[in-house]
Amino acid sequence: MAGIDLLHVPYKGAAPQLQALIAGEVALTFATAPAAVPFVKNKQARAIAVTTAERVSTLPDVPTLNESALPGYVAVGWNGLVAPAGLPAPIVQKIHATVAKIYAMPDMRERLVNLAASPRSARPRSSRRSSRPSSSSGLKRSRIRR
């Protein structure tokens, strides 16, 4: 969308990715908010933009990429729990209920929100259905090509 050429440099996780940024080995990186926010808050890294549809409450002065440079750009990461195929439904429901209780704990919720994470517990889904999160906005989704 931006018409620029960026080199994809694969790292084995957020820690070496952010270490490379801080050490000056790479000029910029797309990092998850929970991994990057502590480095931004202690001034080891500078947040240029967030890729979510709205600004994040933890970094209210950081614009979205959509509003600052690339209208229509939104890229949102998500995490999910994955279990072996055929896991009995009662076990899936028990895991789901436990995760929902953890997300409802005020101290856990505060910790996640302070890292700019959006703790949500979705209904368990069958692996046959799409695992891609849906968007309620009309903004375009991006794909990273490697």
C-alpha cells in the first residue's frame, strides 16, 4: 500500500526482534504491542504508529497508521489456544471457561491493558471454520508477503 520496499528479517520471537531494533541492526520493526510497549515506555524504542483501527489507550499520543500515513491500513494480531483435533467438547468448554475467568480478573485485565493488549474471550470454534478474526470496520486488511 505504501509503495516502499522493506526487507523481511525473520526472528525467533519478539525478544531478539526488539533487541535487534534497540541495537540498531534494523531501522524499524512491526512488533506486537505487549512486546513493544515496555521498550517504548522506558524510551528504548519509539512508537511511530499503531496498526489497529483506533489508537491504543496505553499510548494515546501514538497515531494509527491509517490516520497518519496509510488510509485504509489496519493489521491486527491475535493469539488463540490450539488443541489436538478431536478434543472432547466438555474439555474445550472447561478450558474456555477457565480462560474467561482469568481474563475477568481485575489484576490480569489491568496488566494486559497496560501492555496495550485487548483481552477478549471468544466462543470456542471448530478447526473447520475460519480462524481469521472478523472486522467490523470497512478498513482494508493487509497481508505480509515473505
